[in-house]
Amino acid sequence: MDFLQILGLTIGQLFSPFTIAYILCALGLAVHFGYTGLMNFGQAAFAALGAYGFSIAALTLGWDWWACVLVGICASVLFAFLLGIPTLRLRADYLAIVTIAAAQALKYALQASDFASVTGGSAGLHGFAEGFFALNPIPVGRYDLGFETISEREMFITIVGWILVAVVAVFMVALTKSPWGRVLKGIREDEDAVRSLGKSVFAMKMQALIIGGVIASLGGMIFVISPENNDPSTWGTNFTFMIWTVLLLGGAATIFGPIVGGMSFFALLMLTEGVMTGLVNLGFLPFLNVAQVAQIRYLLVGLALMLLVIFKPQGFFGNKRETLVNAR
Amino acid sequence: MRDEIALGAIAPGCAKVDPILVVDNVTRKFGGLTAVDVAHVEIPRGRITALIGPNGAGKTTFFNLLTGFDKPDTGKWVFDGKDLAGVAPHKVARLGMVRTFQLTKSLNLMTVIENMKLGALGQRGEGFWAALVRPIWKSQENAITAKADELLKRFKLDAKREDYAGELSGGQRKLLEMARALMSDPRLVMLDEPMAGVNPALTQSLLEHIKQLKNNGASVLFVEHDMHMVRNISDWVIVMAEGKIVAEGPPAVVMKDQAVIDAYLGAHADTDLGTVEIKSIKADK
Amino acid sequence: MATPVVEATNLHAGYLPGINILNGCSLIANQGELIGIIGPNGAGKSTLLKAIFGQVNIRDGRIKLNGEDITGLKANKLVEKGVAFVPQTNNVFPSLTIEENLEMGVFQNPKRFNERFEFVTTIFPDLEKRRNQKAGSLSGGERQMVAMGRALMIDPSVLLLDEPSAGLSPVRQDEAFLRVREVNKAGVTVIMVEQNARRCLQICDRAYVLDQGKDAHTGTGRELLADPKMVELYLGNLAEL
């Protein structure tokens, strides 16, 4: 077993665009659920809309990269309105059901052959990132970082991605520490109380839904720009529940939570996979083969999510006081 | 000493010299049950009015209807010249009619001071775009915090400033809810059983706060079962039973009304219950 | 000297880890007494009652029931031993009739139904008259009566009441307090937490005034009512105005 290689892959995973994408989606979900109490089980849809908005605008419309980003953002804003207008006046459970259904419907629509000329159908899209990478100031070549060697494109998207995470984090800190954030916290707990204090609950929930969705759409864009490939099978419920796990691991109502949660979660998964594959190859796990190890990742994710919710619902950074206060 | 409150003869639904709220023909049925059926009632401005009546009389439902938390089947009510029928609850609160809840709605996952700050109206930083630009709302925030601290001191909750509201006892949370409601300087304060669960000794200082509201020009409408409190501070008493207004008038008069005594106050109101004759029951041990 | 029915000594208890609501609280209830527990908000009145009923973590101190140590026992065991508890809210089964609610009281010992039913309906004749009425259709005060009746069905050594007058109109409150006196007069030992301190002291034999988790003052109901310090700290002057 090549420990050095496994370690290298693990460290690489800490900072990879893959991880960044999930972090952004989890930050969006933090706004939805952590700060507002919105039960969104369709975060994959917001990410997908960002990804597809960007890629379709690049390929079908041939627009510049920044216009493509805007298209992705607008698509998710529109989606938020569509979801929110019927459901935000109802109980939280209704939003949960509608988001699951909507995300599934969207995924099937994106995979359908009917729209394949635009969406690429089940084959997906590629070649849409040229406009973006044209901005790359880093000279062509491969760069040895010690734990891994990456191309100038990978380096570019990684740097851009982390800058984006930083910007979003600062933005979220500003929001949550503002009076706007305070109203949201109240809404999370008791909407009628907040109404009795003169705030429009519907408007604020809609704003939160939109903001969280836009942040997730940025994550979706990073997710597809990095490999320069947009595969529709990505945007299923697996994606959504991985985001939830990352969020709960780190702490739902925090900003560091999704960041650290994302980094540690994927690093850990990579480490586990690497070690298990190594063990299988060495013959220590005779009941498994290498292909199954990849599947076991999902088993572990499910288990982790369950244990988290039962034993440490506030995650790494969450405030225990907040979860226990209703004991009386 | 007391100016006239009623215009003309005193009777259920009578007109007031200076009403702040005029209610007409408000009804609310739940299935076959008529919860509220108020033909006409006027709440006097600048006074403390008590709304009393047995449980199930419709008092809380009436509050909910007036403040937009529930929709009536029929009815119209005018607050300081503004028609409020169909107005959403958060707008009613902004217009100056603020209510508290029978089952306290303190926000337990927020600290006491955060609860208080939430009660303020007009904080520009509550708008999404403005929230991102600190200088726009920072000075307002300081003013709001100072006001919140002053109110907390008055209600003796200042020591609990940084505690989560959920860590307070039931009575303390009631106090918090009342203090929070005062942050917006409402013109009509509607308190739903403000004294329930509050220690009798603290009740007295709270009454002082309510009287202070009146001195500052606000009007108060409160629901209560504590008759000593009602007698002590109300200028006017309205009695509801089975959804209707059955009596109203100055406290001394209303509380001597035989029908009110039978249905609501009880014959033992001023007697020591320890001295009442209890029929002997054979213990079968 | 006869063994007290309930003897709680130096209780330290609380809900959240590390935070105690009771800080060294003691209480004694002798056979046939009506004990009142009053005090300011957050003093621990309901917590003390719940500690006797096994619903709060007791971190230090002992509770004895008729001389037997019951500290740390769970509520269902305590019911078997004769501790009956009437909570402030959600105290009847709304979809069941009055008679069925009372039956629930003897579910650990169904054979005693008839005998206990007769006892309870002697104190509360209305329960017999309306035995087939669904409890959910009753008013607050009537439900309170059913809840107390159900608690009496187990033939309790001690009856624990959590704010029986809460949320009731004055006439119903007075009825509730008189009911408690009737129950006590029939021989049942009662420990009652109350927010309506004045009424509570009028009807009880002895009372404890809780403050910050300790039994700060104790005495007979009459003594406490007449004590000016009690009036100043806990009772308020309103009644006299």
C-alpha cells in the first residue's frame, strides 16, 4: 500500500474544486436551513441550474463567460420563485416535499432526449469552459505541489474557487450579523412571533431561498468547469444528501461549518477509500473487491449522516445550547 | 377625577368619547361553533381596558382577528381611522397595534437582547441590500440597543441579557415578550394574559409599567383572569361570554353585576377559601 | 413520630447538564397534609414536583416515600408505589370518555376499577353524571377535574398537583381550590405547586416558599399569609388594595 500516494490524494482532496463545489452548495444550504429553517431537499437542482445555465449559454448562445455566469444565476433565481411562491406560505414539510420532487423532475428533464440538442441529453455537455479558461494568467504546464501535480487549468479553477468561497463567506458573515440576519433567525423559530413584530415573513423567506440557491448555483458552475464536463447523472439525490451531510458535519447554522465540514468530509472519504483499496489489494479484506470499495463510500455517508443527527446534531462548530434549549 | 369614557349611557357595545379602535359586526365560526360574534365595541383611547370572561369566551380569537392573525367571516374594524380588515399581521403591527400571545412566543434560540432588538421597527438593516452596507444601519442599531437595555432594566431582565430566552423561566419569558412588544412604541398594546405565570410580587411592578404606557399616551387592551389586577389598573372593563360582549363599564360597576359574578367571578371572590365549609366525605380506606 | 409520606432531603436537580435548578431543596409531607409550594418564577417549583415524580435528573440528595428510598426511580415505578401526578397541561386523553380516562388511572390494577370509581365519584359526582362524554369536549376547569379524578383512581399515597388553577377564570379557580380541599379532606395527602399564592396559602396546612432552588421559607399557610416579609417578597399587596 502506497501511503504516500494515499496521503497525497487525501491532501489534494482538501482543496480540490470538487470539494469547493460542495462547500458552496453547503453554504447555500446553510442559508436555507441553518439560518432560516427552510427544509430544502433539492439543493442539487439549484447547482444543476447553475451548471446548465452556464454551459448552455456558452455552447448554444456563445456568450462571454460572465454572461454565462449571470444566466446560471438567473436560472436559479427563477427556480427559487417557482418553488417559493406556492410553498413558502405553507408548513415547512411542504417545501421539503416540493423540493425533492422538483429536483427529480429537473434532473429527468435535463437527461431527456427531447431537449438533447440544448442540454446534451444523457450524454451531457462539454467544451463550454473555453471562455473561462481564456482568462487564465497561469502559464501552460504542470506544477508539482509535493502531494500532487496539477495543470495550469486545475490551478486556476482551484484559486478562483477558493476566492469565491472567501467572498461568499464574507458576504454571509455580513448578512448574518446584520439586522436582516436577526429577523431570519427569528423566522427559523417562530414565524408568528416575527409577524407580530412587524416583519414580512414571506418576503424574507423568499430572499433566503434565492440567496441560498444562487450560492449553490455558483457551486454547480465550479463543479462542471473543473473537469470541463457536465454530466446530468451528477445532479441526483446523492448529490443533495452529500451536501446535507457536509452541512450537518460542520454545523448547520455556521459559516465555518460547511467549509471545514466539506474539507474534512471529502478528505476522510478519500483516505478511507485509499486505505480500503490498499487493504483489498493486499488481501486483508477478502470479502471485498476494488470496485465495491467505491460503493461503500455511499454506505459510509449514510451511516455518518445518521450518527451525526443522533449524537451530534450541532456538528463541529454548531452551538450546543441552541439544540438543547427546548429541554423543558 | 376621571373623565367620561362612554358617550352616553353605559351598555354593551356603547360608543366612546374618543375611541382608538371601533369594531363592527365581527364574526368567526369554526365549523358549527360561533367563536366570536361581536356586534359593536369601541376601545377608548389613552385608557387601560380589561377584557375578561370565561375560558372559551372568544377573547384570544378576538385578538387574533383584530391583529390579522386570523380571518373573520364578517366584520370591519377601524384603528385610528385606518380600516384594518384584511390587513396582514405584520402590517398591523407596523401601524401601531401590537399584541402578545397567550402561550408566550419568546424566541428561545435567540438571546434576550436579540429578542429585544428584533422588536424595533424601521431598522433599515432589515432590508436585504441595506444589510450588506454596515454604515447604513449601524447608528440605528446602537440606538435600538440602548433602548432595549433600558427596557430590560425596567423589567428587571438586564442580568439575563446574554442568556438564551429558552433558559429563562416561564414568567421571565412573559416579561420578555411584553418588553419586546414595547420596543416599537405601539399606540395600542394588546396583552393576552400578561400576568399568567408571573410571580405576584413582580406583578405589582409590571402594573406600574402598564400604567406608564398610559402616561406615555398609549392605549392598552389586556385579557386577564386576575381580578385584583383588573380592579387595580383598568379604567374600563369589557366582559365577553360565548363570543359576545355581555357587559362593559367601569370596573367597580361591572364586577358587581350579578350575571358577571355568576358566570365568571364566583361568589367567593373576596372570601378566604380556607374558611369555606367543605362537605364531609367518608374516606373509604 | 409517624414516617412522613414524602421526605425530600437536600435535592440538587436540573434538566440541562451542568445547570441545577434545585440547589439543596428539602420538603416533608405528613399523612393527610395539604402542602403548598409557592415562589417566584424560575425558583424551581415545578422542578421540585417533577423530581418527586422521577422526571428530572437528581444529582444529589434523597427522596423517601413512606420511608422507602425512591431517588432515581422512573415515573412508572413511582405510580406503582402510589405517587399520582396531575400535570398542568395535556392532562386528559381528549378522544376518550371521562369513564375511559378514569379507567386509564387503574390500568396497572384494573380489578380495582369499581371500588375506586365509587370513591372518586363521591368526591366529584359530575364525573359519574357525564361519564360517557368525551374529555376533549370539556372546558379547562372540567378537564382539570377529570385529571385529578384519574390520579385519584390509583389510590395514591400522595397526589402531586402542578398549578391546578392555571388558565382558569376566577370562579373556576375557586372551584378547583375547593376541590383540592375536598380531596384532602377525604384523606389524600396533597402536594400542590401554585402561582396563585394567596389562594394556595388559604387552603393548605403547611407551605414551602421556594427561591432560587432552595426552600427559603416554610410555615403554616396562615403564618405565611400574615408574615409581612412574605407579602413584600412573594405575595404582593394587590389583594389588600
